Amino acid sequence: MSTLDVRIAHGRVASSVMAYSAGLADDIRARIGAHPGLSEREMFGGIAFMIGRNMAVGVAGNELMVRVGKDAHDESVARPGARTFDMSARPMRGWIVVAPEGIADDAALDAWIAQGVAYAESLPPK
């Protein structure tokens, strides 16, 4: 469930542990497929899936992170298992975290991923 990344730089050893559900990350990869703008990046203590270098969805622990945009925030946060992404007591409107019960079936997971990808595609590439 976690990966260990050890880097050696200037004679010092530094390590960082990124803990996230590899199974959920694999499910996301399979659903997004060979999207031309897809890249992955470790961030928020997990892994993010970027479209045109804009975050679409990600995984932290066993939860799904979804960028939905400010206009879709209220509707999205009302869905089962969803809450506002809150990093260090700083709620981020337009970003949603979905608990495992909110993505327990394929249709729900597909819908969240499609929403995140569509929002990222609506933004200009970075």
C-alpha cells in the first residue's frame, strides 16, 4: 500500500514515504487510459493524476481526491462520502475528497473520475 522512495544527494540519504492505495491508483490509471495529456505526480501525501499538468484526480490513503471546480463544489460535496478537501485547516473550495464508501461501486468511481478529468480538460494546459 505504500512506496518508499530513497534518494541519495550530496552524500546524504533522504527518504520520503508516500502512502496511498496502489489498487485505487491502478483503477484510476485503467479508467483514464491513454489520455494524451496524462501525467502522474506525487503530492498531498499521495499521487495525483494530471491532465495538461492540471490535477484531475488523486489518491491519498484510501480516499479519492477530485478537482471539481468552484461552480460544482456544493453539488459535489453533497454526494455520498464526499467532503471538502482540507489541507492544514485550509478548506479548498472546488476540491473534494471522497471516502471509500463514496466510491464503493464502479459507477460511482467512474463518475468521479470523469468529473475530475472533464474539469482538468476545461483548464488551459500549464
